[in-house]
Amino acid sequence: MRAIRQHEFGPAGVLRWEEVPDPRPAGGQVAVEVRAAGVHLLDTSLRRGEDGGPFRLPELPMTPGREVAGVVVGLGDGVDGRWAGKRVVAHLGAAHGGYAELAVADAASLHELPDHVSDDAAVAMVGTGRTAIGVLRVAAPTADDVVLVPAAAGGLGALFVQGAKAVGARVVGAASTAKVDLVRGLGADLVVDYTDDGWADEVRAAVGEVTAVLDGVGGARGRQALELLGVGGRIVLFGWSSGEPTRIGTADLYARGLTASVALGPRMLRTMSLRELEEEALLALSTGRLTPVTTVFPLVDAAEAHTALENRATTGKVVLKP
């Protein structure tokens, strides 16, 4: 088979298209003919050799990728024969191997896909979607909220806009110039271009104060979003794609009675397991409650996909297709 291989840490160019032996499923595993593989921002950090928190640096050489959708074409010992030939999606956890024509997954990680669900959408929801469900559960938006979503055209942001609108909240989406129309199409009540220095003033003029911020951007924009919160508002943090976390001090919390929460890790898993979050995300996809936005690249162009993601030149979830 062919796969993307990484022999050293570094820029996107270290990702190479190579011929490698077909992987063989061990006991309790299946082989999946990959029809879509998810690309995560974390993948780019690991590629550069930066520690990814719970996902430690892999041993090299390796094939990146932890989210795959496709068809089961091989069964390891002890795997129920019903999986043979099924369309599935799986998150590979701390393992890798998704950027390939064939991947190995634990049978316990599989979710069978209904016919009307595409491979692209499924692979977007099994990883990014489960995070979105977890963050929304922590944020708990209601019809009384004005929710600000920075990076609203990203894989998570697009789902947050839809999830908050579904419960009746008023949604403010912030995105770059080229993505404003897309965010408006997702249903945001107000869309602002946050490459414009006056974007925060535009939000104040249009809606006054916001009650909730879902912040995965951090840095200066995260700080501007925090300052838009009114008395009793809340900010839910789940990362910092800008390269640095949003600066928050106890004085900020005391001044307006704000609440700051981190939605990842233990807080997200307090009431639901990762498996349950995946099931909820895929159910939301199947029923049409949440629809991911995707940018698709050919598998052979994984390096270009990484570069585009790092340069914020993609929309929604980045997906590779063989």
C-alpha cells in the first residue's frame, strides 16, 4: 500500500508519499481500507516535534493520523465476523497510521456508518465532533445567551455556531475576511471580520455584552473576546491555536463576576466517556443536527494540507482522501 511517512521532525516537507507493507490486524483489531482520514492541528505540532500533551511524540519513522473512515477489509483474531465489509469510522486514540490507504484499528473503537453519512463528514465528527460535543456540554448555552465563537469557520467553530443556534442562543461568529460569508451561512446572527482591528467594537455596537465565549484561539483575540463578556459571563477554554493562551487573571474574574472553565481533559469526561461523546457526535451528524464543514485534500498532498492548516488557509475540518 501507499502511505504518508515521516522520518524526521520538521516542516511539512518531512511528510513523504511512500510504498510500505500492508498493516496486519492483531487480535481484537481490524484492517480498514481508508476512504477518508482526518487532519488535526495537533498533527502539525507532533510533526514539528512539539510535545502534544496527552499525545506524546511518536517514534520515527511513522505514519501520522488518528481518525479514519472506510471499509473493514480484514479481521484479527477474536473479532466478530459481522464487521467484515462494513463501512466504519474510528478514532485511533494515541496510535497513528491514518494517513494511508490501509489502517489498523481496535474493533472496540469502530462505529458503523449508515448509508446516508459520508466518509468525510464521519471522520470530521469522530474526533473534532466529539470535542465539540464536550465543549458545548461544559458551556451549556441556552436561549438566553449571546455566544461569541472566535474562529467560527474552523472545524470546531462551525459546529459551535450550529450547536448554539440549535438551542436558541444568539450567536456572534468571528472569522477572517474570506470566511465571513460561510459563517453567516451556518446561521450566525452576527458575523464580524476579526482581522479588522475594530471587530470587538463592532460586536459591542451590535449586541452590547456577550454572555459566553467559546475560546480555542487564545492570544490577543482571546483577550478581546474575554473583555466583551458582561457581568456574570463565562469563558470556556479549549486550546490556543494562536500559539499562546488567553491571558486571564483573578482580577478579571472578580471585576465582573466572570467564570472561566477549561473544557478539555477531566472536565469534558466528567459525565461522558470519549466513546459516548463520539456516539453523540455521530448521532448529531446522522440526524442532521450538526453538519461539519470540510476542506478535502488528496492523501498524497498531506504536506500541502498541513501547510494550509498552519497558515489558516482551510475551512472547517481538514480531510485527506486516497
